[in-house]
Amino acid sequence: MRLQRQNITILNAEAKFLSHLEKLHRAFPKLRIVLEHATTKAAVDLVQRLGDTVACTITVHHLFLTVEDWAGLPHGFCKPVAKTFEDRNALRDIVKSGHPRFFLGTDSAPHPRHAKESAKAPAGLFTALMPLVYLAHLFDVAAIPLDRLRGFASDFGRKFYGLPVPTKETVTLTKVDVATAKGKAGTKVPAVFTVPRMLKDNGENVEVVPFLAGETIPWMLQVADK
């Protein structure tokens, strides 16, 4: 009833919270605060205005999705829900700018396929299978400079938390020329990913539908030998 009186829904809950975030920062300006998994232009604008102790994470999937991808479509449904094209553009623009207080927060949720494709789908998407490949593809198609990827995915978060930034490269992302790859272009996202169920559940396998299931992404990731 309280949410109803305040007119708070999954579409505007983030925007309604932002005033509380600002009050908290004003009261404790030295407190490090991270707004997790922002989805709105309003959140991006506020975090930019606040001090250096306030940062923000953005998920892989919110850089891809809008409300059109989850309304009635369980495999695009997550919380916080993806919002409008304007909101998505704001997320992409701040990543493109290389702002050091906006960095990756993956928020991956491998819900079983039978649960996602049910009358009441749980919120969450399975992006942990290949987040850097997803990001390289998104940066490429959204005209975000690829030299922004390392800061967003690795360095900015470490610096904000005061952790050391690795000086040695550990992965290499390579774009594949689809025209010359002869059918072996890039990374194939499986339509279904099978994981073993725990013994208490009789040891049966569980099917999980990954993000961008069935698509072939023209990027490949190579992990350097240790």
C-alpha cells in the first residue's frame, strides 16, 4: 500500500530513490557510495553532479536493452528493468565519455529455463558466460571507442575502491572478419547452456538460456597464459 500511495513502480523506482541518494551524500560527503546497476538518464546525471566519492555501475545487458526487449519477453526481463531509448543512450554516452566513476557491474543471474519461460518469470539474465565479448560487440555497433573498454570493465572500479590496477594484459579481444571467416566467425552464443544440478535435486541437469542466445558475435576472446 505504501508503494501505491507514493506511486512507485518498477518503472520509476530508481528515479524516486535518487533524492535519497543525494541526501545521503550531502550528509556524509566522504562516504564512498556506489549506485548499483543504473538504468536511467536521471541516475547518470545525478552521479555526474555529485562528488568524487559517488560512483555508479552499469550492467552489460542494460547497455543493450530497452523496455521493448522485456515487455512480454521473459529472456529480456531483469530488475531493475530496462527503460527507454533515451535512458539507454544516456548509459552508452557516459561509457563513451570514459567517465571514471561509471564502471561495469555484471549482475548475472542464471535462472533455469523452465522458470524463465513460466507464467511468472524471475528477474535476471545470464551474462556471465562471455561479458567481455558482449561488451566488445556493443562498443563496436554503438560507436563507443574500443579503448574505453578496459577502463569501464576493469580499471575504473579498481581505482574507485582503491585496489591496484594490473599492469599486464591478461585477455585479448579480436574482431573476426565475417566475410572471410568461412562460417567460423567469432563466438557462437549457445541457444541453451546446460549446467549440472546439485545432488540434492537428484543430480539432473538444468538448462539456462544465455544472453543473446543463438547469436554469433564477431568477436573472440583469448586468455593469456599465466
